[in-house]
Amino acid sequence: MEDNQVREWHPFIGPFDPCPPVRVKTYVVPPNQFITFQPMNLPQFSPAEALRLGTLWPSLYSNYTSKRRGEVVTDE
Amino acid sequence: MSEVLTEDYYRKLEELQQLDFVLVELTLYLDTHPNDMQALQQFNKTAQQRQQAAYNFEMEYGPLLQYGHSYSRYPWQWSQTPWPWQV
């Protein structure tokens, strides 16, 4: 599920780990990390979309899909 | 209050929610951009739309707010069903 906002890293897995290893862990870097000060007159969503997606500005949208539906990347 | 909530009820309610969300976003935006003229005009336009939408909703389905922020018909509508969590 390649997405420009989702980054992943590979934790160290030792031979004596008590639990089954999670080989790949992902985290989200939303666009507001890269915008220090929001510029004026950015393009906007329609009110219906804005309510649905959670923000008024497409450039600030971060989908942050849930991981519960088995989307966690476990294999190496 | 009709027991069965019509499709129109939910559509108007969602439209109100959409306008409210846009107003929340614009308010937060204008807090940090006080001299953004275009956003301010959009805010005032949306606020007017929201008042109109709320007025239409209340005329048809009863008060949205309490303690004098909404009118009520006879008999007193506030305590009748459906309550917000039942909608």
C-alpha cells in the first residue's frame, strides 16, 4: 500500500525476542509536517467532501487508513 | 413531530453538518490568517448560509438549540422525541 505519507522502518529482531517479531513497522507523516505556515487561497474541497474527508484543503488531506483490516506489512 | 424521520430530515441535517464543519475549518484558519480577505468573505457567506439552513430546519422539524437559541412551536417541542442520540 505505497503512499507518499506512509513510511516504514525495520526494527531489530533478536534471537531471544519473547514475542513474534514485527518485521516492518509503518508510520504516517501527514502533509502538515511540511507546511510551516499555510499559504493563502489554497484550493478547497466542496463542503460535502470536506466533511467526509476531514479537512477543507486537499493539500492538507491525510487518509490515515486503518491498519486493522490486515493491511499491516508483516513479511520482509 | 412525525414518528418516522423522512429522508429530507437527514439530508437537511447533513447539509447543516457540512456547513458547520466548513465554518470550523475557516474559523481556525482565520485565527492565524486575520487579513485573508477572501477567506473572511467565504466565512461570512457560509455563516449566512448556515443561519438560513438552520432556520429552515427549525421551521420544519423543531428547535435545534435550547435556552432561547431556538424558537419552539406549541406544544413545547424540546422535550419530545427524537432526541439527538436517537436520530
